[in-house]
Amino acid sequence: MVRETSLVPSDLIQGMFVTDGENRREPIPSLPGMARLSVDLLVEECKRIRELGIPAIALFPMTPQERKTPDGSEAWNQDNLVCRACRALKRTVPDLGIVGDVALDPYTSHGQDGVLIDGQIVNDLTLESLKLQAVAQAAAGCDVIAPSDMMDGRIGIIRAALDAEGLSQTMILSYAAKYASGFYGPFRDAIGSSSALGKADKKTYQMDPANIVEALRETALDIAEGADMVMVKPALPYLDIIQTVKTSFGLPTIAYHVSGEYAMVKAAAERGWIDGDAAMLESITAIKRAGADAIITYAASDIARWLRG
Ligand code: PBG
């Protein structure tokens, strides 16, 4: 009766990984309970997800190694894994929203999100590639384009490119405040970029975990360039950022409960150190309490099942 925050399945976005082949389910050891699915199995799983009342998925590819290149050109191949998955999903589960990630890291042989020249990520050159990637994904059926690359100026360029291609209905969810975080490890395993990246980091384009004002500046820029929704990522270590972004701008604010946040709970639960289900539900409730309108999480379908009793 006096509870202030109610979590419902429609608050959740399921994070998912797609892989090549048919009838393939490759478990991801560092993300217990998660697997990369071939398009046919992904479609089946997505029917169940929609039936649970989850409105959307966020989709990431495990690009076959031989298709990864220094420039990441597979990102804008209209027959790449993500585009094929989108077309299949829109045929079979048309009312499940698809959030398509825009960044080059699943496609580059070096694992960075942008174009790498002489050891540096080149911002403006990268924008040209992101534009092509966004248009390819939107044309294939992505409802929401979510640039996670953190290059400056990408929201405006992508908005203009989508509009020019007649894709003005496609929304943009900008990863506005994305931190250079230690919590992305299992995700990089899932898309196969960990070994390519090695000891390199993404600190020249992702944010310093110590900064709040910079998050507000980044968010304001993305909104001015045309973002429909903004994201804070990771989530639990950044509840203050979620709250500040939501109250400062009032835009739909999405939080990404990232792979490391999910994996920590699973790993501790496997050791019997914590009650994993309770800790997961508590985590996601706390993220909503801080002000998130929706939460991307790998636990979405589990949580939707628990909420339905
Ligand atoms: C990169 C991207 C990352 C995630 C989503 N998009 C990782 C990174 O920046 O290296 C991480 C998500 C997660 O950890 O669950 N474009």
C-alpha cells in the first residue's frame, strides 16, 4: 500500500546476442543464463519475451571473426547479422520493439568503437561510418537507434541521415552519459571483442566515472542534436547520474544495467554468498527508484516472470 516504486515488465528491455548459423545456442560463460542465439532461435525466444509483457529488446551481434576488419565495414552491410535478425523479428513479432546499437566495436578487428588511426580514435571520420550503420539498421526494421559509441556530434548527423532516407519515424536513444567502466567485461566476451581490445581502454571517448557535470553537458548536447531518449550507463554505480539527468531534462531516461552488474550477482549467487534473485530484483528496483523510465538488463525476462508470480 505504501510502496513508492512499482516495477512492471513494461519497464524492462531485454539485452540479447545474436550469432551466425542455424539452431545455435552458445552459452556465454561470463554471463550465466545468457547465450548467443542464431536468428531462428532468437525469433522463438523473442515471442516468449513479448508474451511476458516486455516491450523491447536491445540487440548485439557476435560478428564472425573473418568479417571483422580495421574499418568495421560489416557494420553497414545490409545483410549483416543484426539486419537479418531485425527483418526476421519484424516478420514474426512485429510489436516487439528493437533497439539497435550503433558503434563499430562488434565489427572492428581492434575492438574499438571508432576508426583507429595511428593508435587514436578519429572522431569525425567515425561519424561517416556510424551514419551508414544507423541507416542500414533502421531500414532493416530497428525501431530505436541507440548510438553507444560516444563520438561527439553523432546524434545530429544520424538524425539528419535517417530523415534524408525517409526514416523520420525511427527514434534515437543516445547513450548520453556512458562511462569508461570496468563493468563491460562480460559484454566484450559476448561479442568477441575482449581479446582484440587487450589492455587498451576507451577513455578518450567514454566518460570519467568521477564526473557529474560532464554527464549533464553530454546529455544537453545530445538532446540539442535531436535525441528522443537518453541513457545512463552503467546503472547501479551511477544512480546519482540517473536521478540528475531525469530531473534536469525530463526526457525519457533509460538506464543500462550492464553485463558486469548482472554477472556479479550471478557469480556471488553461484557461490551461495547472496540470494541472487532477491539481489537482482533489488538492483533493478533501485534503478527505477532513482528515476529510470526503462532499464536495459540481461535479467529482464527472469524479472518479468518473477513479477508475474
Ligand atoms: C560498445 C558497447 C558496450 C556495451 C554496449 N555497447 C561496451 C563497451 O563500451 O565496451 C556494454 C554493455 C554491457 O556491458 O552490458 N559499443
